[in-house]
Amino acid sequence: MTVEDKTARLAGFLYLIVVVTGVFSLAYVPSRIPLSGDLATAIESIRGSESLFRFGIAASIVLQVAFLLLPLALFKLLRHVNEAAATCMVALAWVSVPLALVALSSRLDALSLVTDARYAAALAPQQLQAEVFVALGEHRNGNFLTMIFWGLWLLPLGWLVFRSGFLPKILGIFLMLGCAGYLVNVFGQLLVAGYAESFVARIAGKPASIGEIGLCLWLLFVGVRRPRSSAVQLSTAADAGNPRA
């Protein structure tokens, strides 16, 4: 196995962690603990599913650590395609991490307010509910802003994949479309009333899912597969540099 293949497998493994923890914390846990309805019901949902809520926070922490390391592995793999684009990819990905962690701290605040008896003793019920409402809102708004950079980093990544010559071009196209989908969702929710229930909102995120999961699986199970012509050129260059060949 070449160094490139080892780097690809490492990137695929880190991407798998990002995908699994992301699906769990951003999709599964909210589906089991809905927080967008009546506040009193949301608080009872957190209390009734406290372990799952905590696991969701833990998964989010693992997600952010993996998302710090993943761009570095991808940079090592793709920097020879275009170093400036690879650097941009890392920068845009890393901007999202502190934003996501700040948002996650608000979720921790909500958990403490709901489960720590000291808050219940110190605050009146209505005041406690108001504090929980603010914390959940800050988490939601923080994730909303983080989505911008979850989308933007896919543009240089997709371009690098498309130009690499050793990764499927179709995945690069889906990743670049995924960037557009994230931005459409962000500005659609910000500017268009009722956007969340629209057909566009239901499909805008699909390209990113296909591109990211596809790239994850390709890196993990296939690795680097250069065209035969490239392999012959590399072999010829190696032979030319070896006088004993």
C-alpha cells in the first residue's frame, strides 16, 4: 500500500467518524427529542431522554475533533492538485469548528438548566423556562451560522476531487453542488417565509449527502486509483532515474 493509499484510508476513516457522529447528533437525536414545539414539552423531553441528549452532545464533540483532523488528511492527499485550493479548504473547514463548539456550549447550558436541581431551586419556573428557551435558541442560531462553512469548504474540496485524476469526478461535482445546496438552505431560511416546508428545502441538501458519503466510502474502501497512463508515466520516470533498471 502506497503512502497516498494510507493517507486516503486515514481520510476515509476520519470522514466516516464525521458522517456517523453527524447523522447521530444532528439528525437522530433531534428526531427523538424534538425541541421546536412547546417549551414545557421540550424540557420534559430532555428530562425523559437525558441519556440520549448527553450522548448527542458527546457525539458532537467527537464530530468536531474529527473535523479538525479530516481537512489535514485531505490536504496531504490533495495539495499536489492545487495547494492554494487545498489551503482554502482547510481554512473554511476549521472556521466551522469554533462556531459549532460555541453553539454546543449553549446546548450544555440547556442540559444543566433542565437537569441540575440547583437551578430549579434558584430560579422560578417561568424564569427557568426562559433561560432554557434562550439556550436552545442560541444553539439553533449557532448551528445555522455554522452551516455556511459546512457548505463553503465543499467548494474547494469538490474542485480538488474533480481535478485530482485519482478520485471520481462525479463526486467532485456533487460536493460542489452540495456547497450551493447549503447556501441555498441558509439564505432560503433567512429570507423566504415558509422556506423550510418547500420542495427546494427538501432537495437542496441531497447533493452534499451523496458527495460526502460517496467520498468517505471511496477513500475508505478504494483509496487512490490513478489512471493506467499515469501509472505508466510514474513507472517510466522511476526507471529513468535508476541507472540499473
